[in-house]
Amino acid sequence: MLFGKSVFQSILTRLDDEDAQEADAQPQANFRVSGLPMGFVTETWERPEPLPTESLYRLYGLDEEQTLSKVEEPPPPPPVMPPHLARLSDTEIAEDLALKPQDTPEKLMARRRAFAKFNHPDRVHPDFRPQATRRMTVANMLVDQALRLHPHR
């Protein structure tokens, strides 16, 4: 600290004094930037910004009396359940899984993955998850049973 002021405060005081001296020496305000010729500055014209709705009127071809709130989109159609999700009996699921006694463990796992690709609850519409869960539960049970019964385990 110099004479009760910090270094920062003394620098600010000195800069304020220099600005005051320059203002006294130059009574006219000069708005030119030194080094830039006047040809650099061009004349501009102001264009009013269109209202957001005006551009939408032009985009959708609406009259100004019409508003976008009056334009209603039809509700999305209800989801249609794939026909395979309606097959919920153990027999139907076993037919869809198409397990064979001669299937190897690798083939059984491949059938499980192929079945899950179309029947896993995470891959179907939320409205049809109970059916998909039932199908996957039975299919996993059948594949696990076939793996336990396989002679080359």
C-alpha cells in the first residue's frame, strides 16, 4: 500500500487524472477511429423486423385473421398391436420359437435372441408390454428347459 492506498487504487486514480487532462485538452468529441478511412463506413438502412407471426402467415399461406391456434392437427392414430403379440398360449409361443431336439446350445441361444428381437417388452409400444412380457417369459423358460435337457452340455 502506498500512502494509504493499494497499488490498484493508485493506478485507477492515475488513469482518472489522465482522462480528465485529455478531456480538457480536447473539447470536441471525435467519433472517428484513427486508421480507418471514411470509405470503410457504409450507409445502412433500417428494416423493421417482421413479427414472428407474420413470417408464419407467409410460410403457411394463412390470412392475417387466421391464427395458428385454429389450425388443429389430427390426433395420432392409436397403435396397432402386431399379430404375433396376440399369440399368448404356451403352445403358440413354442411354435413361434421353433425349438428342435437337435438344436445345439449355440442354436438355442440364437433362437432366443431372434425371438427377443421382435418380442422384448422394451422394443414394443408401451400398450403392448404385458403381452410381450408374457411371450418373453414363456420363451425364456422353454429355451432354459431345452438347454438343461441338451445332452452335450
